[in-house]
Amino acid sequence: MQAARGPFDEFIAATGLLTRLPVGATVAEPGVLAAAGWAFPLVGAGVGGLCALAYLAVALTDLGATAAGWITVAVGILATGALHEDGLADTADGLGGGRDREHKLAIMRDSRHGTYGTLALVLSAGLRAAALAALGDPLHAGLALIAAHAASRGALPLLMWRLPPARPDGLGATAGRPTGAIAVAAPTIGAVLALACLGPARGAAALALAGAGVVLAAMLARRQIGGYTGDVLGFFQQIGEVAMLLVAAAR
């Protein structure tokens, strides 16, 4: 496969990685994902929009805000093939249960999930569903979903630029290193979308909390395993999404 050569090709490559939508993209060639990083927040906004439609559909059935929250989370998981949730669980197992760097990385390669990973998944899904239930109104919930999905993915190219791959193979190594321009453009696009959806004050607060959480997670990953892997990127995304939704739901 030839590397993505234009914005549309790069957008399709990003969609092929971040979702399970049948776009026919292949992302195996080294460097393709780094070049497509600018599109991550746009793909995230699309996932958020799909989730917003699911929330609205459930709200129209009068099943209640709790059901709407959980079903919406499930739709997001289906749309992405649980990509980020799998990364969250693997990273939680590795960082929480490994004896040393090599052991942590070995645990993260294991597709089976242990106690730390299971608890992380429960907390992530539960907090997101609770936040959406607290929002209640489909319009506000929909805007919060677009903001959270866009901003949490927009941060990933910046982290790929700042952190080294933790091992010489796997997604972290083959994705490539984004250019400085892409590393700035992606979070900027995500932040603009978040501010537009949540408003200046709440949007800034959500971005600040999400940013602080992701920075702390990045420091932890660098200290414990020396950088990032594909799983760790999913870990970062989940932290950002949860933080954004919690601030959006705060009274």
C-alpha cells in the first residue's frame, strides 16, 4: 500500500484506525498514522456525533436518562471496536500488576484482562454513563459527546510527538512520529471543537482537567515503561473522554 498522499487519504486512514467503519483503509505502512494525526479529532467528532444520535433516539423512547447513558456508551464501543477500552484495560493490567518494565510490557501484550483491567473498564464505562445520565437533555449530551470524543483523540498526536515508543515493534513504533505541525494542529482542532460545543468557560475547564489527567498518565507511562504503545494511547484517550464528560455534566 502506498502511504496516504492527501488530506482525504489521511482522513480515511485515521478513520480506519480509530473506528470499525467499513472505509477500506489499511494502516500497516509505517508513518501513515503519524501523517493522519491531524484528522484524529475530526474522526472523534464523527464518533461523538454518532453517539449523540443514539442518545437522542433512546431519549425519544422514554426509557430514561440512565438507559440512554449506558446505550450511548455501548454504541461508542461498537463504533470503535472497543479499541480504546482494550488499550485502557491492557495498560491498567500492565502498569498495575507488572514487576518491572519488561514484565509490564509482556502483560500488556496479553489479550486477557486481569483485575486491574476489568476494574478500569467498569470505572470508565460507569463514569461515562453516569455523566451522560446527569446531562439528561439530548442537546447538551450530544454536544458533550462531540467535545469529549474530539478532544480526547486530538491529544494523541501531541503525545506521540513528545513520548518515545516503549518498544521497537507494535503500533507505537510503526505509527511513526508526527511532525510538530501535526502535533499542534490535532489538539488545537480538538480544543476548538470542545470550546464550540461546551462554551468558553465549561469548555476550558473540561480541557484543563482532561489535559492534567493525560499529562499525569503520560508521566506515569514514561516512568514505568519508557514511553507509549498503542495500548497506552487508548489509555490516554479514555482518561480524556471521561474527564471531559464529567466536567460537562457538573452542576
